[in-house]
Amino acid sequence: MKRVQDKVILVTGGAMGMGQSHSELLASQGAWVFVADVNQAQGQSTVDGIRKTGGKADFLKLDVTQEADWTAAVRQIVERAGRLDVLVNNAGILILKPVQDTSNQDWDRIFDVNVRSVFIGTRAAIPVMQKQGGGTIVNVSSIYGLVGAPGASAYEASKGAVRLFTKSCAVDLAPFNIRVNSVHPGVIETQMTKALLDDPAVRPALLGPTLLKRPAQPIEVSQAVLFLASDESSFVHGAELVVDGGYTAN
């Protein structure tokens, strides 16, 4: 038996980067994965790759900031699969500016994508999970939802909001057997960060106090998501799973 055999899972921002990694791993472990993203071409490519390896996946075009898109996405999943077992709120953006240079537009944009989307997505999934007797929500936050760093005030505030929203949802949703947890990745090597990590002048500053002296590969974060999505974590609720190579241990 695979670890999430026959679970129906929605992954936002699933087309590329960490979201693609989450989608691929969850599908390889028996889930029917709905890859949701605004990037239709890349999202379909991810789905095609999963299917080629024997996994089960479908693409959904989803702008996570739009409530109508969430309503349509959840409705489509229920129509096709009959249920929604796991929601992985992975979609997010990064704006690197110190607070004095952060505009109202920057702040609103990052909160729309990183926080409001988690709120409206969670709210959209709750009725389905209630009706079926339970479910699991995994919110992808960051180490910067736990500690501060220069030049990313809006991003850090948004990820801190996701952290405490997760805990509040854990309290509210426990009576319905809906588990809610957050994942806090450290420095991850993705297409977006690879050029920076390959620069010997930038790499030490980017890794900062990471005790293992290297970035994580996306699969290392996906393994944490898989654990929380699976029944192996049946008594894990309202928790923060930190995947940072020791960054926040210092």
C-alpha cells in the first residue's frame, strides 16, 4: 500500500518548483493529484509527466486570489473524484524589499497571494471535508514565518500570518476531524534560486545560519508534505514542521 493511496489531493502552485515536486511525489504514492496553477502550459506538462510514470493527475486552472476560481475548482474535483481528502496550500510569491521601500501595492499583492488565498481556499474546502467526515490541510509557510531577516518585510509578515492562521484553523476544525498543519521550508534549490546559490559571493549569505551548510532539494520538503498528507500523521494537528537544515536552530 502506498502512503497516500487513493487520496484525492489538490496542490496549488503545482505547476513548477516545490509545487511540482509535491504533486509528483504525492502522485507516486498513490494519490489522485489535481495540479492547480495559473500557468496552464507548465501545469499540463507536470500532469503529463505524472501520467507517463503511471500516476493519476489532472490540471485545474486556478488563480488562488479569486474566490470564484476556488469555488469552481472544488466543484470540479468533487464532480470528478467525489471527494477532497487533502488541500496543499502551496502557491506563493516573494517580494524582496525592505519595509521603507515596500509600497501599498507590494503589500496587498503579497497578502493576496500568500495569505488571502490560504483563507479562501481553506474555506472552500471545509464543506466538502465536513460532509465526508474529515480531511487534511497543509499550509506551506516558511522559516521566515518564524524568524526575521532583512529586506522581506511583506513576505515575512505574510508567512507569519499563514503560521498563526494554521493554528487557528486547527482549533476551529478539530471537531470536524479536519487536521491542519504548516510546513516551514528553509533555503530550497529551485529554478528561481539556483543562479544565486551557484554564485560563491551570494551563496553564504543566502544560506545564512543553515547548519547543514547546503540548500534543500524540493523533494526534501515534499517528503514533509507527504507525511502530513498521509495517515502516518494522524495525531499531528496545529503543528509547525520545519524543514530548514537547522537554520532556525541557531
